[in-house]
Amino acid sequence: MLEEVERWLAERSWSAADRPLARLLEAKHQTGQTVSVVLPALDEEATVGAIVTAIRADLMTGEVPLVDELVVLDSGSTDRTAEVAAEAGARVVHRDSVLPRMPALPGKGEVLWRSLMVTGGDIVCFVDADLREFSATFVSGIVGPLLTDPDVQFVKAMYDRPLETGQGPAPGQGGRVTELVARPLLNLHWPQLAGFVQPLGGEYAARRSLLEQLPFPVGYGVELGLLVDALHTVGLDALAQVDVGVRKHRHQGGQALGRMAAAIYRTAQLRLARGHLIRPRLTQFDRGEHGFVPRTTAVDTEERPPMAEIPEYAERRAA
């Protein structure tokens, strides 16, 4: 297995610089493929505008029109996320307006799944909306292999992920849930995926024809779930990763990371033993006036079916 991972790393790990923008634009014209970029957003007014502006300036309205549509899928923001994104030039779609017959569930995976209903690109690129000092290379880097190599189906971004501390950034210390939960799970149960540098990263692109076949965990487990299911659907050699530099974003607190870790572990459990698990809960603790107070929450367990099974989606694609 180690030899297979090493071979995959040599053949399917690239840098964004390996595919210049001119080459990508030529490949896009030759193949006729279209590209949709989706930003799932929940209360990201501080960062979403700059991301939209950079993508539009560098990959839509300038000399390299690589991206055909840019959609911000608002997951129920209470701040000015929708207004800021629209002012910057994105098409803003509210989660609850998509497939209204199916009441929306909370979670990032829910909006990613629903985004397939309101986008049309042959290639769909997901980018988190909380990135700071954003570069459009995050988009061009991960759509590049899909535009130029017909054998590639799914591409993850890889990057340095510093942890912001009171003493400045700590290189290599971001991605705590990746190192403590996701990487051990993948190495133990899906060792073919051990070569992915950022398996939980929110920046990845895939062919619509693949995404519409995959179930989407509605919460934090979506990245792990899609990666594992893509492996089983199209095989390791259809997966790739691209180095796009450095990722800076808003870090979450320890308890939020605990909830994320539980959801990711649950997603792995479901794929290892479907149908034999009880609905899990997670108890965490806050210090109150009289000591530690337990707080119990349900772990994300819901999954949406492959979009290809949704009648409205089939009707929209046929039209």
C-alpha cells in the first residue's frame, strides 16, 4: 500500500504553477467545459466580499475568463454576508429557496449538496468563505487538472495552514482535527488516501458527473465523506491534489473542534458499518458558577442522497 501511495503522490500531486492560466484557458476552449465556483457562507461578511472580488477580477471579467458562474450559497446568515457578496458581484442564493419541499438541515454539507441544484458547470469548485488574503490561485489551481486531464475526477487543494496565536502565526499547526482525527482514520481504514495533505480542506473541485452520484453528509463530515466515497466510486487514480500556497482563515475554538471531530468520526463509522450504529451524542463541558456544567449535543448524522436521485434535479438537467 505504501508503494501505491508513493506512486500516486508522484503522479497525482502538482503545484498550481504547473499549469499556467493560458494553458487552462486553451484547454477550456478546446473541451467546452464550464466551471462553477460555489462559496458556502454563514456570517462571513468580513471576508466573502474580497474572495468574490478576487475571483471575478482574475478569473471572470479579465483576460482569463476561466470561471463561468460564481454563486454564494447563504446558509442563513444573520449579518450582511448576502449583501456584501452581491455587491461584490456574486449571485447569492439562500439555502431555504433551494428544494423547498425538503426542509433544510443545518450544516455546511447541506448547502454544498443544494448548490448542485442552482449551478450548471461541468466542473464544480467549492471554496470556503472565511479565507483571508485570498488568491484566485486557489480556484485555478484545483480546476486545472480537471480541465487538462480527462482521467482526473476530483481535486483537493493542499497548502500550509498556520495557526494564528497571540505570538503570531505558528507554521504547520493549523488543521488540528485533521491531524488528531481524520489522518489517523484514513491511514487505518482507507490507506490509499494517506497521501492527501489536507483531506478536510474546504477547497476542492470535481466533475459534476461524479458529485451527483455521491451522498453528502450534511455537516462537518462532508469533506471526509466525499473523499472516501469518491475513492470507492472512481478509484485512486481519478483523485488528485494541487499545492496552492498558504491558507489563512478564522480558527474555531476547542469545543467547536470537538463537535467537528465527532461528526467526522461518525461519518467514517457510517462508511465502515452502515446500518449497525445508534444515533450518537457528544457531551462537552463549560465552567459555570458552581463548577463544570455538561452540555450535550447530537452529532451530525444525516446525509443527503446522491443528487442524481432527486426528481427536480433530473428535470432541471434534462431541460
